[in-house]
Amino acid sequence: MIISPPFLPVAGTASNNPELTDPMMSVVDTFELAHGIYPIAFDRRWHTGVHLYPDTGNEKVRAIADGEVVAYRVCQHATDGGKGALDSNAGFVLLKHTTETGDGRTLTFYSLYMHLLELSGYNDVGVNASVLPEFLRMPSPGGSQTPPVAPPAQAGGGKKVYRKDVLGLPGRCHEQRHIHFEIFMLPDDFNRYFAATQLGSRQPHTPTGPDYWGHSHYIVPAHQPFWTQPPGTVNGKLQGVAFAALQGGQNEQPLHIESYFHRGNKYTSVWSVAEDGSRTQLLKDKKESEYEYNLYDRATKLYVACPSDGYELLRFGRILSASPTLPAGTARTTWIRAAFAVGKEGYIDLNNDAIVKLSDADFPFLANWQKIDEGSSPFASDGLCDIDRLQAILGAAKESQTQQEQGEREAYQKGRSARPVRQEHGRRA
């Protein structure tokens, strides 16, 4: 399933900046407003979505993916938000999305678009209501116009929408112009999907299935050997593949290694892990130029018996194929470059059962994937968030921000005028 953001501003297609891997999302990121972020709003209360408002009031709100309409409400007029003024919009659309993803698993989730502009306000922003699907062009029945009262929500009745379909325009809530947008799952759907991952596990294991996406993550136990060069290297080359001379030794503490590819290059970061679980970064986004472009050539030289298996070992740290050709053992030796102490790098063989091999598809804790819900901390019994716990969550998540993500944000902001920009909150589930 292809998913896009709820706004598709023209500015998101106009960037020629090579540092932006997703220019559209870089623009939409700037629409987030501080009074409504996930998982907490400005008043420290649980908040299940984000508030978004683009630079222009006539930027169309669009479906993020193909889906079925669960419920909706179309209002002809704005309503009283509680202070005697017609300053709020009760229009919304709720969509259900279902897709096959992962190893034989169905993912069902919902997207919600709230505070959609009243129909009578379209002319004021120069938009004709004909841009809407037919069922959203007329006000829902049952509302009162003197004074305006929102009509009841309508059942979707099996209606379908498609990705990029226009669902409305941004409206207001208590005079503040924005939409409330969120993606969520029902408890059974959430558990059915995430139970097969390692979300929340502090002792993850290497998965046996083929699910993989995002960054690679490796947990290396203490006292593993790091080599100056892989054994068998002659004149700086192993089977025709160059390996620069580094340093040998062993890691005194467990390591967390994270790697990803961007524009053909490979980037690696490494943290040492203390007994209390705290991490010290040893290496940040070490660049190996054109590593991704040369992966297949590297695999054909290092894994003559089966370059396709070798390609997976080099890219994923393990073979994803259900029927590998390379036998277990030394045939699967996989050398990667990583730091093992302050100022020291060497080569370690990932073909070691003691090294846990993961990806973002496993939602590992070391990448700061975490489950946050209203019924548990950091929210106290009064429903307000404990500020110290919130800071701890956001601080840990911010640590996982890669140079790639930081560079994208900084590169985009250089071309923008000053306006509120969200803080990076890292990965959440």
C-alpha cells in the first residue's frame, strides 16, 4: 500500500536539494503546531494525533491511502466552540485501511481528519466544493442552522476513497486554524500485528522470518573480536574486495550498531552500553561511499557460491530467503566496519549467533521504538502527563535521530521563513 501525507503542497515537489530524501514530508513536517502533538497536547493531556496547518488556508486535505469510509460529517456552517462565537468546525472523515504487509500478516489501521472547513467557507478561500467527492459536497442531515449546530455523524455505508482524494479544507477549533490528524489501530488489530514483532522486548532475538525494512540494528555482546583486516586479506584486498587497515581488539562493553543506506552510501553509528543500560556514542554516521552501489559486485566476489545470498548478508546482516544456498558456517562470513572503543574501529563478523540482527520491522527498543498508551505511564491518575517522564521519552527518542534526518530538516529550513517547527520525536508505535 502506498501512503502519502494528508497535504500535498506544491512546494514539496519543487525542491532540488539532494539532501532531501522526501521533500514532501519535509514540507508537511513544518505544518505541525505546538498546541497538538503526539502523545501530549499543550496542556499536558493525552493527545492521540497531531495538529497541522499549512501556510495557505486553501491547501486541500487528502486521503493518505486507499480506504473505506467508516463515518463522516459535513457541516454547512461553523459552530460555537463554547464561548459564544462560531469559531469551530465539526466536519470530519474517518477512513479504514487494510493491506498485506510483512510475512503473511494483514495490517488494518484508521486515519482520522477532523476540523474540516464548513461548506459555506469554501468561496472565502477561493475553492469550489466540486473538488470534493460527491458524498462530501452536501451537508449531513439533522443539523440546525439557527444557531448552527453540528449534524449527527453519518455511517460510511461502504463508500470508497482513494489516495490523494480531497476530503476537505483546514478549518478551526476554538479559533485556532488547523486539522487534527491521526493514524490509529483498534486493540485487537494492534496486538495481532505487533505481537509478531519485538516491540517492548528488552531482550530481542534475531527473527527467523523475512520481514525487513528501514535501518539495520545489531546487538553485539561484550568481548567480541574486532580485526584490523579480515583474515586472509592480502595487500589490502580479500577476494578482490578492498578493506582498509583499521585497528584490532575487542569491545569491553556490549555494543548497539545501526546502519542504513542513503543515496548509494552506507552510514554506521555505534553505541557502547553500560550495565545500567545507558549508552555512549562511539561513532556517528560513519560514511562508506558508494557502498550500496557496489553491493552486488562485492557479493559476487565474496560469495561466489551464491551472490544473491551474499547480497542479503551484506545488506541485511542475515539471509532473508527461506531456501538459502550458502551453508551455515564460514560460507556466510559477513565483515562490517564498526567502532568497538573510543577512537577505535575494526572489522567484526556478523556471522555469529551471539549477535542479534534486527531491523525497524522488528520495532527494537534500541531504536527507541516504544509503545505509549493512555492507561500507563507517563500519565498519572489525573490524566496529566508527568513532565519528567515525558522529557525522558522525548530525550531518548531524540537520541535516535540520524544525521540523515537532521540534515533533511536543516536543509529544508534554510529555505524557509521563520515559523514554529516540531521537535523531532523519534520513532513511536
